[in-house]
Amino acid sequence: MTAHFAKIPGMDSAMAAVEDALREAVRVEDPYLGRLASHLIVAGGKRLRPAMAIAAGSAWGTGSQAEVVRAAVACELVHIGSLYHDDVMDESPQRRGVATVHTEWGNLQAIVAGDFLLARASEIAADLGSRPAKILARTIGRLCEGQIAEVRDTYQTERSVERYMTSISGKTASLFSAAAELGALVAGADEDQTAAAREVGEAYGMVFQIVDDILDLTGTVVRLGKPVGHDIKEGVYTLPVLLVLHGSYPGGERLGMLLGAEMDESHTSEALHIVRSSGAIEASINIAREWANRSRDAVGTARGRAAGDVLGNAAEALLASLG
Ligand code: GRG
């Protein structure tokens, strides 16, 4: 969890309960399936989606903390299930500092274990009620839609900023949105408050993905097994790249000639240099800041409560991490 969410009173104990419940959720008779399903749970991760659910429950809720923890667990299980699938699609060797499931056991095992995590998440959500179950099911659909939109646009230099935004809204923001909505809902928030939570989470998720995409282009070190420039090399053209391609930034024409197909190391370095020196990184940060402002504004009446204030500043804290 980021230090930012840890400022919320009660967050530490709630997150400890999430850890226990995550392990419990993948307890199964077959030890082989148990090892597959718990692999990335044990490996750690930032646990941002559960933290978002608990923060929202605390900002708007009056009800059961136990139910918020269960909602948080369901969201993290969906996240991990999607990572199992994503790592197969990406052929990633590492995740959360350990070998990926497909590298260790095989693609079939990774896909089915990912499905198993989704099934466990759905079971937990169904126990919380039909509305939470529907929110989670719809979110799983949005993750798939966002991911397919990205795959369809791979190596497409004509990918528009709008198409990029739609894709990241599905593949990333939707789960933060659901986490916040579910946290607030099961903690007893009313309709307006639940809608506010959903909006805070969605806008936070947009900032999260834009920042992640910027770091892929600007980072100086290998980040959690992904080398710098991984996205552009793999044909995933993210916000700064699209701004250079379609805006009036220097180097746009040359970048258009380099992209559109696989690149060797020297062309990748040249493309990265063009994007980094174009001004599009700064422009992308400004776009992310607009989303951060939306996230802060959506907190509305929860401002003044400790959790509301932390939530309101959470997206801006992601931007601050860019330095
Ligand atoms: C089967 C639910 C399901 C989905 C299939 C593969 C797929 C469709 C969607 C993948 C979506 C995806 C991987 C989006 C990226 C999300 C993202 C930013 C992951 C990294 O999140 P962090 O940094 O990771 O929070 P940790 O490990 O810290 O939790």
C-alpha cells in the first residue's frame, strides 16, 4: 500500500484483515491449485485497490468494516486474476519481483488459475449482495474491453488520444472506480455518496495509468521486471507518444516514421529521445493533473473527514511521485 493511504486511521488493521482474507480466499483442497492461485498474493504488490475500497468505506461509510474488507479482497482478486492473464498475453517473465505463473508452471495453468481467482472474487461479491456482484461483473467486462481496445491498437500510429483514454478507463480506472464504489456502498453510503466514490476512484485510476505510462517512457531503471520503453517497443502507444504523433510537438514526423512496426534498440532509443525532449511528457502530466483535480473535487462532502481528505489528495500524490 502507498504511504499516502496509510495516513487513514484504522487503515493498517483493515489491510492486515485483507491479507488474511486474501489467503483464506484461495484455500483449496488441491495443493497444486493452491500454490498457483496464491503465487502473486504471497508475492505482495502495493494493494492499492483494497486500500481504495477501505479509504472510500471510511470516507463515506457508517456500516460494517468486515464487509468493506470483503469488498476490498474481491477487488484485489480480480486485479490479480487480470495480472495472471496479462502476463501470459505479454509473455512477461516477472511480476511483483517473482517469476510469473506462466513462466513457472505454464500458460494453461496461469489462465485457469486466473479464472479461479475471478471465480473466488465473484463468490465474495455475491455474498455481499446482488448489487455488489453486478458492479464487480460489469467491471470484469470493462477490464476485458479496455484490454482488447489496447490490443487492437497495437502498432497503430493512428491511435487517437480519445481511444487511449477509453482503453485505460476500462483496463485500469474501472477497477479503482469499482473498489471505491463497493467500499462506500457496503459501508452504508447513500446513492450520492456512492456515485461520488465511484467518480473519485475512476479519476484516480486515470491518473494512475497515465503516470505508469509516463514512467515507462522516462524511467531510468528496470521497473519490476519491465525494461524502460517496454510499451513503445511492444507497439503500445501511450499518451505522451500520441501527443507527439498527433500534436504540434517537435519530432512528430520522424516518430511517425519510426513507429508502426517492431523497432531495434537504436530506433527505440531514438523514439524515446524524441518523446522525452518534445514537451509531451509535461503536457501529459498536465492532463493527468486535470484528472487529479476531478478526483479531488468529487470527494465533495466527505472533505473534512480524515479519509476524505486523504482520498482527495491521493491522485495528486501519484503525480508528486514523478518528481
Ligand atoms: C480476466 C479480469 C480479466 C481481465 C482480462 C488481461 C486483461 C483482460 C486485463 C488486464 C488489465 C491490466 C493488466 C491493466 C493494467 C493494470 C495495472 C496498472 C497493473 C499494475 O498495477 P499495480 O502497479 O500492481 O497496482 P501491483 O502489483 O502493485 O498490484
